[in-house]
Amino acid sequence: MRFLPRSAFAQTVLLIGMLLLINQVVSYLSVTYYFIRPSYQQINSLLATQIKVIFIEGLDHEDPALHKAFYEATGIRIMDEAQAREAGLNQARYYQFLSRQMSVELGGSADVRISPGSPSLFWVNPPQAPNLWITVPMQGLGESDISPLTIYLMVIGVLSVAGGWLFVRRLNRPLQALQGAALTVARGEHPKSLKEEGSTEIMAVTRAFNQMAKGVKQLEDDRNLLTAGVSHDLRTPLTRIRLAAEMLPDEQEWIRDGISHDIEDMNDIIDQFINYVRQDRQEKVERVNLNSIVDDVVRARHIESHHEIELHLGEIPDLQLRKVAMKRVLENLIDNAFRYGSDHIAISSHYDAKNREVSLCIRDFGSGIPEEQIENLFQPFTQGDKARGSMGSGLGLAIIKRIVDMHSGRISLTNHPQGGLQASVFLPVRALRG
């Protein structure tokens, strides 16, 4: 089990807090042992001197008159056990280190206790008269003197941790903005230039990221323009070739059909190029149930007589989706399943409440794909013809992955244990920014 936090923010705050805690403990112990304890020891020594005066040889320390005289002159009271308990001995706190020092000063076993108040009372049971208790009033001492120190150290610690938290938060804010912008670029979007703030190193990284984002956008714009131009220029000669083929005599019908078939394939490839570079972000995001998209695609699709789609749609929540784009994903996956898998496919949907995501699986019952080829199938211009035989540009799965990534989802291809290939799309249940 991992107890330490993972983020740099939490680790830095924890480090500052630990260092401050150690500092506060050391400060508290230092003040206690080097200032408060010596003061109490000095006071204890003075008390011992006063108590020795009471037991000077020749004086009757049990004489009530002597007790009264000492009280009137010094405020020191001499009481027997019963009187002491009645005066508050039971509420006094025992101090071991003061008792040990007093025992050394008085030459026998002594008991020292303190009653907090104003003034505080030192209770001493001297070895010279074990049946007597001597109380000495002291102003400005007691437990209340230690409390301000504790409060002061706690306030300093809280303020220091709060200051460290604010400092680290300010330091991490640009990093969080960089993380969000990087994820936006990874989804194919182009965020606004980030504000350069924070330390000089972070400002330099932000500046470099802004330049990189602008370069990526420029490259994508150039690519889109080039692809659109090439596609447009290719369609004109293809149209002329089609018209020329239609003018061939009937005895060369097989040539005309072959040319028409090749032109259709080329048009499909051009359409795939356009779909790959086309941005579907202009489409409005709407709240829709993925099961309804599946039903629409299955109903609207022209299925050949030997094709069969088996549906297992579970109850799932609505999602924020670009409906046309998700239809394209489903149609491409169904086409691939029929073309390269089997005439019978199964489509299922499921909601994972724990991870808050909806899954959509399209499974065929064909021969599957070798495991070593699956990883690269989502790369542009990569085909699975080595496994199941295919023709085209190799952009179908790349287009699907781009749309799924645009919805902050993920897609995977796996060989089903019982045979066939299974394409799984996972979409998070959360709001999507349009």
C-alpha cells in the first residue's frame, strides 16, 4: 500500500509540513529544557533555602505562632496533612524532576507539587517534617505559562504550512495548465497560447510549448490544404477516365467494368484521406444514448441476406457525443467485422459504474489477427492484410481512433478467447466540451 502522495504538489507540501513539525518539536524541547526547566530549578533551589530557614536548629517548627509569623512575613503557610488536603493539596500536580532536586537540596525524600492559579502554589513535603506541608505562593508561574508557548509554536507552524501551500500552488498552477494544454493537443485540438507565469524555468517551458503548439497547428493546416488540393485534382481526371470508359464498345464491357471498379476504389481511398484530415469538431455536441446510435446504424444499414447482427445492449446512461462522428465509428467497425471477420457479428454495450464509463464491443467470429500485429493497426496507413487480407489506404482504424480520442475515450482490439476479433470502445461518463 502506498502512503506517500504521488503529485509533486502534495509531496512538497508534505515535506514542508514534516520539516516544520520537526522544527517545532525541537524548538519546544529546546525552550523547555534550556529556559523553562532551568527557571523552575532555580525557583526550586530558592524554595529549598526558605524551607531550611524554617527548620533552623532552635526553632519549634510545629509552633502555631511561628507558622503565623512566617505567613504574615512571607506568605508561606505551614499545614499538617488534614489542613493541606482541605486547602487543595489533592488538586495539586506532582512534579518528579522538582521533587528529586528538592530531595537533594533538603537532604532527604521530598515531595513537590504545584497548584495552578494566581498566584501559583508550590507544595513541599520536607524530609525534616514528613507530617507537614509547606505552601509558597509564586506569581506568574504554573502550567498557564507554558500554554502561550505552545499556542505560539502552533500558530507559526500553521502559518508556515499555509505559506508553503500557497507557494507550491502558485508554482504548480502553470504546470497544471501545461498538462491540460498538452492533453488538448493530444486530442487534436489547438488551445490558446498559455500565459507565461511562474518561475523563469517554467516560463521558458511554457514559451516553448506555445511555439510547439503553433507549429503543430501550422503543420496540420498545411497537411489539410495539401490533402484537399490533391483530392480535388485527382477527381477531375478520374471523372474523365470514367466518361471515356463509358464510351467503350460493348465487346469491351469487361474493360469498362474493371475501370469503373478501380475508379470506385480510388474514390473510396480519396474519401478516406479526406475523412482522416477532416475535423469533426464543427459538429455540435449533444446528449445522446449510445444504444440509440447503434439501433439507427443497424436499421439504416443495408445488410446482405447472409449478414447477421446480434445485439446485446445493456442499460447505459446518456453521453455527451458528436452523433455523426460516433455513427462513423460504428459503421467502420461493422464494415471491418463483416469484411475481414465473419458474416455473423455481435454488438454489446455495458455500463461500468465503478469506473464511470460506457463500453461498446463489436465482435466477429473470424480467424482473428496475430497478437504482434494488433498494436500497430491504429497507425495511419497500416493494414491488417497480412492477417486477414485487406485493400484500401489503411486509414479506417486511424480515423476511428481519432474520433474516440476526441471524446476522451479509448479503443482496443483483442482476440476473443473463443475465436474472432473484438473491438471495444470505452467512453467516459462526463461532460464534454464542445
